[in-house]
Amino acid sequence: MEDEFLENAIEAEFDVHYGASNGLAEALDILSPAERDLVKWLFIEGFTLTECAERVGITVAGIKKRRERMLVKFRSELT
């Protein structure tokens, strides 16, 4: 239930800022729940890489790697 709430919140936030017509909301559908959390924390809530790493329980390098993989996946969906 919490995952569904987060998904809806992220999609609503993107819709408000960018509009659903540009495909961002649809592109979020290809991301895993963990990747959507990372989008929310980094780009909506403004968490640092260190804060994200602490939340997930991995190193900052691990968060950087996850961010890069997620962004590649996300960009490929938008193009």
C-alpha cells in the first residue's frame, strides 16, 4: 500500500511540475519501486546522495551507480 501511495505521489508531483503530456508519468512506470523512491528523494525532496545511502543502507557509490542506471533507463523511455 505504501508503494502505491509513493508511486501516485511521484506521478502527481511530476504532473504538476511538468505536465503528463510529455511522457514523464508514463516513463515512471518502467522504473522499479526502489528507482521511483530514488527519483523522489533526489529530484523532488532534494535529499543528498549521503542521505539516500543512509535510507537504503548502502554506500554513496552504490547510490551513484543506482542513480546512473535509473537515469539511463528513464532517458531511454523518454526518447
